[in-house]
Amino acid sequence: MSSTPAPVLLDSRVRTTTPRGEKSSPTTEYSALLRTVRDQGLLKRRTGFYILMFAAVSLALAGAVAGFVLLGDSWYQLLIAGALGVILTQFAFLAHEASHRQVFESGKANDRAARLVANLIVGISYSWWMTKHSRHHANPNVLGKDPDIERDVISFTEEDAARATGLYGWFTRRQGYLFFPILMFEGLNLHVRGLRTVFGRGRVDKRWVEMGMLVPRLVIYVALIFVLLPPGLAFAFLGVQLAVFGVYMGASFAPNHKGMPLLPRDSKVDFLRRQVLTSRNIRGGRLVDVFMGGLNYQIEHHLFPNMPRPNLKHAQKLARAYCADHSIDYTETSLMQSYGIVIRYLNRVGLSAGGDPFDCPAASAYGR
């Protein structure tokens, strides 16, 4: 079992056959694991668990709203803002699971629940999320196919980093160290991307339904804050809530694939290895299970995307043993180790931008 694999580009010819002289093909390898998981009932819905989770998070939201109203004009409101950031991330986890058909037997029921929670409660577009996330699951860490490793503020490949110049290049050379601070803006970014999607020209499933939920949610939320709080405190409240939401979301999703091997666009790697070799699990027990909303079982989530959260830990034992028997690297680290891997990986990629990472472009411009 590997703990800190090097974030390298895997050859497209990576072995797709079973070692030790076995005759089973890559397809039958995954089918055998899937059959074992299904026979143990691990794909059965756990609707009761999700009802309890939704009730608990809704109760927490109600408590935060009550605290907000009772506190009034007080800087203690920033504690409520931070709590809201955490609560909304927990709702995002539930929307993510419903989008994967993990909650209800009916696909339509899952879609309705996910769309409602994502748009009306969290404030992000379900259609945007589904389009992006579906592409990621089909091709995790595959260059040119996985949107999660496309060049944006952060560069995930040396080729992308090498294109960064000027102030952007200065940032890129330090992007590992700056990754978590920049996540403070990710909450705002998610809301903006949602609005750009529903108001954009591209195809959007149930566009008017999403507009009818997303726009009132964002407008009413912001309006209430500015009506009930003085302007300075209102801006601070929004800033803290969005920052906590962004950092929490990023801290939950980043450990899963960042710093794991990349696959060429034309890769022929079979499904089992493609999902396992590019994913990282996070150990830590129940506390990490709750903190990451089940995303800590990333390998099992990618192998069985419609598996309910409570069953992932049981599937892990089967998947880990199966990978060991078939000589497939299975990566698992602690949460802090994963953050260290992500930071080192991004810094190593960022150095491709060139220049001294301790040079300040502004100072250089004035002949320092």
C-alpha cells in the first residue's frame, strides 16, 4: 500500500492485465469486485441515514439563523458566519451524494433533492456542478479530459505553469503555499460560476427552475444580512462565511486527487486502475468521515459512485485487499500528510514558471 506516490505522468501503456499468470481480463477484474460488493448488500440505499443527516444539518442551520437574529449588531456575528460556512458545506456534501444517486432508489428523486439543496440552500448551480463533476468521474486526472486539473488560477501541470509570466508567474511559483489562502475566494467563485452557467448561452438542464431557486436564494440572503446588520459588519459577515465555505470545500476535495499520478489524454488504462491509481484515501476514523462527508473514501467512491456514504468504509476493506491481490497501488494517508503532498506537488509544478521563487516582480520592476 502506497502512502505518498509521486505525482508523475503515467505511461498510457500502463499494465492493464492481471499479474501472476491469471487469465482474467481488466473488465472481469472490476466485475468480480463489483459482484462481491453487490453480494454483500453495500449498494443498497441507506435512506434512513440521509434523513437523519439532513435533519441534523437542518437543525444546525436553524440554530445558526436563530443566533443571527438574537445577536443583532454584534461582532460575535462572525462566529455565526463561520458556522454557516461549515453548515453549508455539509449541505453541499448531501447534494453531492444525491447527485450520485446515493440517497434514494429513484433517479428523479435524487435529482430533485440534489437540485433543491444545491441551488436553494447552498447557492450553487446543480447543472454546472453535474456537468463538471461527471466529466471528472469519467476521467480522473486524465489530461485534457478532467476539468479539475485544467489551468485556472492554479496550474496542475508543468506545461501550464511554464506559460505563467509576470505577476501570475510570481504567484504560480508559490502556488503550493498560496493554495489554501486562495481557497478563501473559492466560495465566491462557486456562486459566480453558478450564475454564469444559468445565465449563459450553453445548454442548462431545467434552466428556469435553477434560476427560480438560485437567484432568490442569493438575493434574499444578501439583502437580509444588510438589512439586519450595519454595512461594515454585513460585509465582514459575508466575507467570513464565504471564506470558511471556500476553504472547507477545498480542504475536503483537494486531498482526493491532487498530487496523484496523471494520465495521458490517449490513455488506455482500464476502469479499475484508472480510478484507483489516481485517487487517494484519507484515514482518520469517524471524525474524518464527518469532516469530509465520506470523501475520505475517494477510491471506493470512484469505484462505486452510487454507494451510500455509510457503506464506503465496509467496501474499503474489500477494495484494499483486492488491489493488494492484483498488485494495484492503493494510496491512503492522513489528512495532514495529504495537505503536505498537495502543497509540495503544486510548488514543484509551479517552479516550471521559472525565475527565483523569492523574487518580487514589483520590486524587480523598480530595479531592486
